[in-house]
Amino acid sequence: ETTDSILDHFNMERIHQIRINSTGTTEAPQVNFKFNTSEVERLRKWVMTYFNPDTDLTVIKSQVQLGQLIRYEVSPKEYANITENFFRLIPESSPLLGKHFRSCAVVGNSGILLGSRCGPQIDSADFVFRCNLAAIEGFVNDVGTKSNFTTMNPSVLPHDYKGCFENISIREKFVKRLRLIHDQILHIPAFVIVNGRRDVEFTNAMIVEHHLPIKASYAPVETTKRMKALWKDADFKTKWPSTGSIMSALAACVCDQIHLYGFYPFGMDKDGREIEYHYYGSARNLPSHNMTEEYRAFQTLHQRKALVLHTEPCN
Ligand code: CDP
């Protein structure tokens, strides 16, 4: 099969053929879902022409030196410094090297999860991805607790843990959240923007000082470029790939059965109920992604049975 024909399955025209109503409800059934293994394989092959988790997920020790300066992707005149803590936490190899899972849940942060009772179903997946250190405590019924791969944009600190540098109780709240990752993976896009420099350093310091058993992973500088290329070749108008879209692409490489939850960038559900932007109510700025465009892509993939897009409450 040529790359062109693979891409053809994701092209814009096809995606626009799928009608979504103003609330963005999926049309395809979500019960008795059967994956189409050739579509799953097609998706994996397509993503892997742009992104290979064995080599592209994280910076590894053999690629950097203590004290090395790494240019930021969107602040190219500024450099991140590989300090002692940083160097210590950079992994020897990708934490997903050679890994493969039967079923995976990718948990997005949409308020559609509130009242969904999807927690047990999410936790029943073999491997669970979560985005941006989203709250778990208080939402276990709806979002579960299992966390094998958690991302954290550095901006999570100023938004959800404002004052953590000075205020001990906020700092403790942050460390408490980090502890919920246990010995699993924390993935930080550390080389995107200089504004996050202090936040990354602080996070690294907390992991080291509190002897947290977390496996750290730091997205290399080219990650956004790879992901942008992936979406662009499928003709999507994405300005900046969202965390959820990056996690879904990663999941496509390592999982046979992908279940997306909390992917719903609309203000209302199909019954007209208001949907919060984040299920945990954090007042982060609206992002510069084009999530409705991404949502259409996920709907297409759902209809092709390459993955399941869960937008209904769970049983
Ligand atoms: O880092 P980013 O701003 O992309 O993500 P977030 O707001 O922490 O949410 C995590 C992911 O959930 C997003 O990247 C989207 O893929 C998804 N999401 C969604 O589909 N609808 C929402 N209302 C909020 C998030």
C-alpha cells in the first residue's frame, strides 16, 4: 500500500463528508464496538512514518551532556540548561521502548467526563494515558485512577498550582498529585517555550528532592514539527497539535485497541447540557489548537473502527 492511499483515508474531503451536529455528538454506535484490525494497522503505519516512540518520544542520556544548552522550539534565541537534576532524570532509553499493549485508554480533559461513570472502564484498559496532570481525586468514578503515562505542559504550574514556588501548601498539593503517578511515566514537553523553564526546573527538583519513583520523559525539540506534519499531510487545519492528539498518535503506535475518553471540545452535549471545558474546572486559557478539527478526525477514525471515541456515559 502506498503512503498516498494511507493518507487518503484521512483526507479533508472525507472528513467533511461526516456531518456533526452543532453539539458534536458521534453518530456511530459505541456499544458492541468491534475494531477493524486492518484499519488499526493502517493508522499505526501512517503515524509511524512521522513518529516512532522508540526514538522520538524523549531525549535520552546518550544525546545530552550535563550543562548542555538546548534551544527552545518557539523561543529560538533562548536555551534550556541541562542542569544536574535534569540530567539525572533524563532516561537512558525511551520508557516505551519495545512496549506494546492490547488495550489503551487515552483520557482527554473535557467536562463531558463529568457524571460519565467511566472510571472503572478506563481503569480496565491495560495502559492509561492522561493529559496535563489533570485532577483525579474527587473524580475517580468518572475518570478512574490508573495512570501509566501522564503528560504535563510546564504551563500547568502557573495555571493549576499558582504560587507553588513560594507557598508550601501549594507545593505540597503539587507533590501529592505527582505521587499519584507512582513509578509510571511523566512526560514533559520541556523544550517548547522559554516561559516554562522555571516550571520544568521546579518539577524536576520536586521529583528528586521527594525521591519520587516517577519515570521522566522529555519531548525532544522536533516533536511538534513531527506532529504538525502528520496532521498537515492529512489536510487538517491544526495550528498547534493538542496534547490529546499527540497522545492519540502515540497510542496508535503502541496499542491495538485505543479508547478515547474526554475528547469533546464543544460547549454543549447532545441534550443541551452545558459542558465545562475541563472536567476538573481548571481555568486555563482556551488553547490555540483546532480541537473541533481534531474531533472530526477522531470521528472518522471511530467510524473506520480504528479506535473508539467515547462521548456517552459508561454503563
Ligand atoms: O494541552 P492541551 O491544551 O492540548 O490539553 P488539555 O486542555 O489539558 O486537555 C487534554 C486534551 O483533551 C486536549 O489536548 C484535547 O485533545 C482533549 N480535550 C477535548 O477534546 N475537549 C475539551 N473540552 C478539553 C480537552
